[in-house]
Amino acid sequence: MKCVFLLLLATLGLSLAEETSTYDHFRLPRALRPQKYDVRILTQLENPDDFRFNGTVKIQIEALQNTHNITLHSKDLTINDTEITLRQIGGAGKAENCITSTEKNPTHDFYILNTCEELLAGRVYELSLRFSAPLKDQLAGYYRSSYEDSVANETRWISVTQFEPSSARLAFPCFDEPGYKASFAITLGYHQKYTGLSNMPVKETRPHESIPDYVWTAFEESVPMSTYLVAYSVNDFSHKPSTLPNGTLFRTWARPNAIDQCDYAAEFGPKVLKYYEELFGIKFPLPKVDQIAVPDFSAGAMENWGLVTFAEVTLLYSPEYSSQLAKQGTANVVAHELAHQWFGNLVTMEWWTDLWLNEGFATYVAGLCVEDIHPEWRTLQTETMSNLLNIFQTDSLESSHPISRPIEMTSQTSESFDSISYDKGSSVIRMMHLFLGEEAFRTGLKSYLERYAYKNAEQDNLWESLTKAAHKAGSMPTDYDIKTIMDSWTLQTGYPVINVTRNYTTRTAKLSQERYLLNTDISRTHKGCWWVPLSYTSQEEKDFNNTAPKEWMECTETGESVPKTIRDLPGPDQWVIFNNQLSAPYKVNYDAQNWKLLIETLNSEEYQSIHVVNRAQLVNDVLNLAWTGEQDYEIALQVVSYLQRERELLPWKSAFENLSVLSGILRQTPNFKFYKSFIRKLISPIYEHLNGINATDASIQQEDKILLKGLVAQYACSYEVSDCVTQAVSYFRNWQAEANPDEINPVPLAVRDNVYCTAIEHGSVEDWDFLWTRYQKANVATEKQTILDSLACSLKVWVQQRYLERIFDAKGDIRKQDSISVFQSISSAQVGFPLAKKYLMDNVASMSKFYHPQSESIADMLLPLCELIFTRKDYNEFKNFMADSKEQLKDIDQAINQSLETMLTNVQWKERNYERFTEAIKKLL
């Protein structure tokens, strides 16, 4: 009964002081620094009507300056003021201290304790706090999740944490900023039928002193780390152990009825650790790694040191139900999270401004890692291209932001977890790797990690280590330094387009640069300047594998571009191509003659003489330049027309990324019929080459060809090429005819998503209900995700409306984490778009409440809507809606601005290019 009594005391706590603190900066005061946390959490999962946790935290705090108060973070916790204790540890003077009053600053989640005696610089104190809170389902902080036990026919409950970026304060009072590293001793109390997991191995388990059948499990004290990396879970999961030669304990956890889906991650994870130990030259610092698949998890995955959490869809893989793309996704996410164990966990950014140091590096080296372990997949080029396509779109918006981004309110942090931090961060690191060379890159990284191990760093610290390594290796001119070059990419929004104007008589080319912007209303008087490594090759040379710079575009100290002339180029009958294998994130526009020469080669049997990555580059560049009017659509479509010959994945991926934006607009216009004919003509040859959507034959067993087949099938069925629709519907009918469709599925994995979507689009409500039942009974997260997305393909308005309403049914079958992608799928669908737009505008208040406190979820829903708006009327309507919904859409200013700008660029394209584009298409039919 003792525990119940303490819980009662906690809920009664003393009233807070009425006055508010004069300190109102969003960062914690610098007077104190935590050294160690002792956290004890008791979790009660047995009563579904009263999920809760309570605990105590003892924090050893070093005073760096004299101060009369302790300011830390606490949010939605009930703290029992009567049981707060404060005492000095060691040193001269009086040991006992006390708290006179407490205050809250809800704007910054501050909990302020005013002390009886002044805390003196150089002394260490121990602060003890008792707290409690409901165990909610909000997918942030310490929360509950569940799964269905089909054997016992009951719901099983677990608890788990998600603290990044600033949700540790929802679980226990703490100094919740990445710069405050400390060691953590975690102890979990729970019913003995569960398992407790945390960052470190178990130290001891003993019976609870007063609650029958409960235990306390204490874990070893951790290495110094930031609060956002602390993790713990109480669950009844099974695990699959892996063997590592260095003695590190490695386990992969999942609900018992999904443990067979852990095989691939359990096999792959240890290989990843081994790769990084060799790449960084530093042994993995902890004695164990646990990977755990959480049924309800919004972040995709989280790199908590030693206890890495994943959504089921990112960790679990089933050979029978998961596609090749899903398997590669699992590999990539596991490699990304384990890269963080060094980049992010061992060395952590000082503040969220440099989040990209975590995410950009993890994204880049994960690509290297997967390529090393699975060279047969050839994923590095695909990942590189995907990252570049993402940033070429996002970073062409005026409303984008620098990679290294000032964060001036903690609420802004979540918006930095975007394609700029991840994909552009990765792309500029790749650029740096290529111009530095292998030796300087590895040596510089190792020096940086060793120097700042268990500490915090800023990007300038990394530049310093890499500059020294580069000069020592001789891979960079001694009058160059990494900071000057890389600051132009990390502190400046956007990327350049390099304009190449050749003089065919003197065999030279003049190069100029300016920021590439989609919004043509914006003046380009401030062009920006980037230090650009220039690699290039010619029709005669064809040396695409040399990605090292032959020249540089430089900037003056005042940020002006230094004029650049390239000499000794070939004659007028030979093309040149800049940016070999897209070694840096910039676009290139050529003079008309060079484009003409490129078009001639592309539309001949010699098209493969241009490297596949540069073929993809040419398609992407010319379509983007035509969008903004910097290139003619006749030239752009002549480039694109070569794709009738193309048999490789990357150029098609590049084309479809661009053409899908056009098709979203054009399908709502009378001239769509011309565009549809053009697309059918373009993809018919590759569709036939890949044997349609028939089961993959031996000739296309390469993984990238399997991905290509899935990509082509999506467009072939959408544009009714050949037998695509009839074959898809036939596969679906065969599945429906199976006696046990949940066990036997004859639809080929490579085209399963496309078959489902096509069958729903051309099917009846009975077909929809059949697929919905399969979703309810599916046990594999990737299959469930595929079905959810495909159900949005219906052309029946009332079915789409019903589906929309199921998304936000808190007691329904769609998990909150999946509701966002379902809404996106409906928004992107022909019939679903107007319904989803109206639903958001009518229900923004209830949707905002549904996702609280994760406002970024609403942000994710705006993109597919804004991509399909292209009239001034609809643009103004949505703009007014956003202005009127500021309270419901708070903390997502970046998403709002980018959405509005995307709509505006669509409006501009429709008004400027629609007729020109149609005329250019007609000439090719």
C-alpha cells in the first residue's frame, strides 16, 4: 500500500508560487549542468481504465555560477512539491538546502525551483523530485502502444519512449537540451510478466518492496548522453538474438506473433555495426544493442543509444509479403539509425541548429553501408538520385531554409526534420567526400569523432578536422579551407543553376551561377554564390567516373561569384556535360547548340555513352528549366522522348518524379488527352520489355530491374497502356477466388501495390470491402501499408468519403501513425483530392486536436493538396483558409509557407506554360 500512498501525495502537491520568473529566454540558463540522473519509473499497464506511471528522479547538478534557482524542463507532469529535496554533495559548508517555492513557464516548459540557500559555483548538488502522469497514447514522451493477440483474442499493452527532439520532459523532469549530456541510471518497475528494456544492459532484477508480482529492474549506468537519446520500454515481446564477434549483445524485438519477421534485421544489423567500426575506426561504445519494432510509432525509427526503436513497417520484413523496395527500406533505416550511434550519439550537435550533422551524415553513410553489404542491389546511385530529386524540389522554394538553421524556439525544432537536413545534408557531404577523396574524408571523420567523443560539437568543429586532413593528404589546395566552401552550402538557402555558354570558335565556355527558384515572380537580383566543384567531360572523352573537380567556381569575400572561363573544350560537333554523376547538388543549363548535340546522342543508339546518372540528370534539369521558362518545352520534350530507348531505373525515376507533378495538374484540364497519348507512347516500349506486369522472369531478377518494373507498372496501368489494367484486375480476381486469401496471395510482389490500386480504381464496392478485410486480418506491417494506400484509389465519391472518416476514428482500425499516409493517398487521388481538401478545411480544429502535440502531422498533410492546386481562385481560397486557421496550424509556419509557394508556382505554370506545353506535346504525337 506504500506505493498507493505516495501516489496520492504526488497528486496533492503544493501550489505553485503565483509570481512568474523574470527569465523568459527559450534556452535554459547556463548556471547549472547535470552530471548524472538516477531515474526510477513505475509503470502500470494492467488496468486499461487507468494507465499511468510515477517515479522519482535524482539529478546530480554542478553549479557553474552562483544562483538562487534551478530551472529545468517539465511538461504535463504532476510534481509533488512537498517531497522535493535538495542537498549539497561533498565540499565545505552546510549540506542541506531546500526549496522555497516553485514556478512554471509553460511557454518554454520550464519548471523553476527557488532555493533557500544560494547554490555556489564549483559545488555539486543532488535534487530529488517525485512525479506522476497518465500513460497516454500521444506517440511522444513516455506513452502506451498495443497489439492484438489473435490466439488469446485480446489486446496487449506495452509502454515505450520517443523523446527526440524535446519530449523527455514529458517523462521526467530534466535539462532537456542536447548540450546537457549526463550519465543515466534507469530503474523500471513493472509486473513480472513483462520485460523491461533500456539503453544499457540489466544490472539486477528484484521483487518490488510492496506491490505483489511487481519487480524493479535496474540497468547499468550509461555513458554520458543527451536526454533525447534516453529510452525505456515495458513489454511482453519476444526477441531474436544475433552473434557478434566482438562480444556486443545484439537482439531484435517484436510482438510474439511477428517475431518471424525479425530474421532479416537480426542478420543485417550486426553487419552494419561491423562496417561502421571499420569506417570510423572506433569500436561501438556500448555493451549491447536492442532493436525493437513498436506497433504505434510516429517517427519511422529513433536512434536511442543501445535501444533503437522502429515502426513495424521499417524494421519487420516478410519474404512472402514485403516487396524488394520494402527490404531495401529496412536495410536503409537500420543502417541510418546505427550510424547515429557514432554520428549523433557519441558526438552530438550542441543545439538543434546543427541537426543536419546528425541526419545528413547518417543518411549518407547509411547509403555507403548498404552498398557495401548488398552490392548486388546497386542502391547507392538510387539513394543519391532520390535525395537529389527531393532537394531539387524543396530547395527551389524561396521558403526553404539553410541546412544549418537557427532554431529560436523549441517548437521550431520538429520542422527541421525535413528533406533539407536529411537529403541536402547527405548530398553536400557526398560532394565533400568526392572532392576530398577517401583518405582525407575518413581521416578527418575519425579525428572529429575521437576529439568530441561523449561531447557536443558544431559544424565548424567538423570543418576544422576535415581541413587538416585534406591539407595533409594533399587533396585540396592549401589556400582553400572546408569552412569557406561548405558554409556556402550550409548557411545559405537553395542551390545554384550553372549557365554554360560555349564559344565553339575559341573552344571555351563562360560559366555563371544564380540561385534556381521555381517562383518566377521573385526577383533574382540577389543571385547568391556557392563554391562549386566543377567536374565535366566531353563526347570524345566520356570520363564520367572522374568525379573530382577539374576547376572551381569561387566566391569573393562579399559573396559575389568570380567569373569563370573553361578552356580547351572540344569542337562544335561534340557535347560537354558538367557535374559528372551528379557529384554536387546543382543544375546545369547549356546553350542551344550543346542541348542539340545532347539530344542527338540521347535519341540514337549511342545514348548509353552518357552515364546513366547523367542521363537522369539531363532529364531532371531540362524539365525543371522548362517549368520556369529558362528552357523551351520543345527542347525538354525532345530530351524526354529518348526514354523510349531507356532500360535503366534512374532516368525513369527522374522522369516520373517530374512528370507526376505535371500530370497532377493536367489531368484536371481538357488537354489531358494529348498528355496521356504522349505518356503511353513513351512507356509502351519499356512496359513490353519488362513483360508487362506478368510475374518477374529470370531476365530481370536484378533488384533495380524489379524496382523499375514496379515503377513502370504504376504509370502503365494509370495511363491504360497495353494489357496493364486487364492483367491487374485478373490477378486481383484470382486472389479473391482463393479459399484462404489471407494465407495465399497470387499477386506478384513487385507489382502488388499497383495491382491493388488498379483493381480498386476499376472495381466495385465489394472489391473495396474485400481488400479492407485483408487489411484487418494482415499481420505484416508493409502489407497493411500497401493495402491502406491502395484503398484510396477508388473512383467512388461516397467510398472515399467513408474512408476519410475512418482515418480519424480513434477507436477504428487505422492506427494514428498510419492516418497521415492514408490522408496523403486520398489527397493525391483523382476523386479523393477535392474531398480531402474540403475535409481538412471543415475539420482542421478536430484534426489538430487529434494529432496534438505532434503538429508536424498536419504539416505532412498539406503537401499532396498543394501539389494539385493550380488556379488563382483555389490558391486564394486555400491561402485565406490558412490565414483563418492560425491557431489550429500553429508551429508549422514552414509547411504553410512552402505549401502556398508550391501552389503559386503551379498557378504560374498553368498561366505561362499550359498552352506552350500542349503545343510541344502535339508535335511529338
